Amino acid sequence: MSNEALLFFHLAGAFLFVSGGVLATIARVTALRRERPSDIASVMRGARPAVPLIGSGLVLAIAFGFWLADRLSVGLGSMWLTATFALLGWVLVVGGIAGRQDRRTRELAERLATEGDTRSTELARRLRDPVNLTLNASLLAATVAIVALMVWRPS
Amino acid sequence: MSLDDWILALHVLSAFAYVAGMVVFWVLVGAVRRTDTPEPTIRMGPVVKVGNAAVGVGMGGTIVFGIWLAFSVGGYDIWDGWIIAALVLWALAAETGRRTGAAYTRGMDKAQELEAAGQSGPNAELLALNRTQSGLVLHSLGSALALLILIDMIWKPGA
């Protein structure tokens, strides 16, 4: 496979990964502004396509990134790559935790939607849970940082 | 890092914004196809604005920084075949995006008209407008053009 083809698949993966992150963030922020559980459930369902986008994007970006690094003799121990691996680890672990929390919030919203569509204090608490919001914000920050590291490749 | 490195970085970041905006619109296209009442249609408005902002920043950034690089980076010229191809594809993508927006705005306008008239129930005409076939085809075409631009940027045919 040519270097161009490796770069194409690496970049395509990166585009999918970032698009999924942006999509999940939009859904999470929009859900905060909704009142009715049916609306909240609907908006949070909109984040579902983000999961395969992020997953397939990560696989493509990492697999072809390693291949490309090997082809171009880029040292895997360089600072910017080490920082990127650390951030990717953060995204995987925290993404799993925050994703499960958001799924439970969506399931609660879906249940409330079928029981009179009235917002409960539990749903409001989950939506504004500072730990969950911080984890989600950290995921967006990590995604931006990964892109910045890939683009600028400091030292 | 040189100024050209920074411009290249901003060019690539703009491309990320553009693709992210296109993906947001794909999700909206899917969501609106199941929407036959005014309120949910109108509530997609804020997300549309985010998508528009991402696509606008992305398209603006890619063309401005891209043209800068074509003039500034040694070995490339604005009249190189692959750069002209990119400019043509970009212009086609911009026009396709404008037409896609116009196609889906009809549904939004209809929803606002229905809400102003106090009609909140399902409406067959609104559903038909939200399921616009031309909008779907145009957005598919826009996505294909974005993919062709990426291929052109990486392989640089003729460079």
C-alpha cells in the first residue's frame, strides 16, 4: 500500500473520530437545554451514531497511523506521539464511563416520556451531574488536543 | 514552526470542521425524515446553526489557507492541475451545500408556518418536505465531493 493510501485511511479515521466527538458534544449540550423527557431522549438518541463513528475512526486512525509511522520511520517514543497515546487511552476509558452514564440518563428520559412526559428531579440531576459534564468536557478537550498534536507535532 | 506550517495546520483544522459539519447534517437528515410535526422540526434549528457554523468555518478556512499555501509553498502553483481540481471541487461543494440548505429550509419554513397557524399535529406536507429527495441526493453529492477533495489533496495528481 502506498504512503498516500496509508495517509488517506489515517486521515479518514481521524475525520470520523472528530466528527463523532463533535456530534456527541452537540447532543449532550442540546439535551441540557430541553425540558420534556421525550425531547431529552430524542436528542440523546441523536448521539448514537457517534459511537460507531468514534469507534471506527479510532481503529482506522490508530492502525494506519502505526503503519504510516513505521513506513516513515517516525519514532514511537517521540513526545507528541506519547502524549497522543495517553490522550487516546483517556478517551477510551473516560468515553466508556461517560457513555454508560449518558445511556442510563437516556433510558431514564425514555421511561419518563412514557409515564406522563414530566421531568423528574433525578433526570435533572443526571443531566447536570458535574462529574459527567466534566468527563464529557474532558473528552472534547482530549479530542482537540489529539488533533492539535497530530497537526503541529511539537518537538 | 514557520508561518506556512501554521497555515497548513489551520488548513487541516478547517477541513476537520468542514467534515464534522457534514456529519452533523447527516444525522439531522436522518432525524428529520421521521419528523412530521412542526415543533420537533423547529427544535432542530439550533443544531442546524451549529452545523452551518462548522461548515462555514471549514469551507472558508480550507479555501483561504489553501490558496495562501498554493502561493507560498515552494514547488506548488495555483495553476497546478490538482489545485485547480481542488478549487473546482470546492466551488461545486459550496454550491451543492447551498442548494442542500435551501431544500431543507422549506421544511423548516413550513413548520414555522404551521406553528404560527396553531397546528401542532402531524402534517403530511411537512413530512414530505422533510423527506426531500433532492436534499438527500444533494447532501450525498456534497459528501462525495468532500471525499474527492480529500483524495485530491493526498494524492495530488500531476504534482
